[in-house]
Amino acid sequence: MLRPPLAAERLRLLENGDVLLALERRWSDGTTHLRVSPVELLERLAVLIPRPRINLVLYHGVLGPRAVSRLRVVAFGTAGEPAAADTAVPDTARPTRPATPGGRRWAELMRRSDGLDVLACPRCGGRLRLVALIDERSVIERILGHLGFPTELPAMRPGRAPPLLDEGASS
């Protein structure tokens, strides 16, 4: 389970829309509370969110990803998954790497995480497989035109700023 960055009991919404945050300990200058706008509170909380694809747990020594002795401690099966603990792995063996950089195929991840079998044919229930990868614009336009789909990309719309609370609005 994850712990929230701050307890809800320490937050209080003021009448003017500002947020009053009670500090856990008194600061050296005597400050016990911070008064911030909701947007400023979100800015301070956003700093605590780790960047995407950054490991929060790093292993060193024997458990490190490139450690020579790792195979004596962690045994790998054929699909990159840890094998049974009693499996003997010779010193010269290397763990078999999965076919994809992420460790699993995308379809397998969708099946395990969301329960969706994206490779099941919606008509017959058979298995779908990649037949061709088309990356030439003229061929793509011809296929889309034949199927009755638009061949031109839609116009990009400009991004919008996040909604802010009105200064004059009261809750």
C-alpha cells in the first residue's frame, strides 16, 4: 500500500479558496501552518511524483542486474521469469532474455493486466498474427481510401491550460 504525501486531517479549505496546511513540526522560525492556493499546493505535490519509467527500487551487489554471481542467487526460466528455487543453474549459464525490451509482449501484458485478449479475432475467435507492417504513405492512403476511411490527418488543435478556480467564485 502507498502512503499519501500528507494526511487529510492536516488540510483545511479556507473561505477564500486557499488551502491551510498544518505542518508536522514547528519550523525553526516558528511557522506552524502554510497558506497556499490550490494550484500552488498541486505544484508542491507534483514534485513528489517520480518520473515515468524510473525504478524506485535499485538492486546492488549480487542482486544487481549485471552481477556475475546473480545466477547463483536468482534462477531464470525460459521466458525470463524466475524459475523454481530448487533449480540448479550452472555458473556459465546466462538468463534468457525475453523477445521484447519490456520483458513481455504487449498482448500478454494486456491479457494479464486488463483481462483483454487483444489477439483473439472478434469474428471467429481464432488467433490474430502480424502479417505485414506498412509504413509507406501512398500504400496506407490507398488502403484507407478503399475501406472508406479518411486519408488525411485531422487538424491539430492547440492545447489548453488546466482549469483554474475563479477568483470571485465562492464555495
